[in-house]
Amino acid sequence: KNLYEQFHRFANFYFLFIVILNFVPQLNAFGKEVAMFPILFVLSVTAIKDIVEDRRRYTSDRDINNRTSRVYDRDSCEYRLKRWSDIHVGDVVRLECNDIIPADLLILWSSESNGLCHIETANLDGETNLKQRLCPKGFHGQKSEVKASSLD
């Protein structure tokens, strides 16, 4: 896979073409082995760089997926800590001030009287500015938080 991606770059394809031409006896300008050094060096360095980046991304993804949030458990009728990798569509997640948002969520209740909340979605879409989100009509007028058991 890495080699396939590398030869989509024109420079790497050019060096490969030079190596192939050096194997033709009438066209070889210098030693066959010497012509391979530049392309082998570039491919090796790029492969090592890709391995390091993939490893770093894997470690970061593992750390993020092992974070926890409080998710409503229908069996015990209470919120329990659940790993982000185990959160599924339809789960009710309880967030408080400055909690990190684990996924795209629909806001059901806010402590603000108008149902407005400000969220930062940097871990979802990379944007660091605060976004305003409003609870759906019918939810934001309530005086207390929405009971998760009433959503079944």
C-alpha cells in the first residue's frame, strides 16, 4: 500500500524510470546499483515516517476511545461511566460544564433558561470556536432536566 502511494508522486516515478533505463545496456549512464540508491533512500525514509505517524495516530485514537462519559443505563435506571468506544446511537449522554463531547449529540436540556448552550467541538471537527446550540422545542421550556427514563 505504501509503495502504491509513493509511486503516485511524479519524482518517485521519475527515479524508478531512471533505474529501469540503467538496466538497458545501450542506455546505462552509470552503475545499475548506484541508480537505485536515491529511490531506495526516499522510499525508506517515507516508509519510516509513515510508520511513525500511523503508530502515533493509533495511540492517540486508543487514548481517546478509552475516555469515559456518563451514559444512561436502562437496566439500572441511572447514569454509569461508559467508554467512548462503547457509546452507540440512541444512548443518552449526560454532560456538564467543561466536559469533552464524545460524539455528535442532540441536546435535550440545558441549565440556561432559554435552552441555549455553548459547546466547543474541537475533538469532532477541529474548530476551536464556541458554537451555540439550542434544545429542540418542547424540551427547553422545562424547569428541570429531562429524565432519561421518560425517553423510552
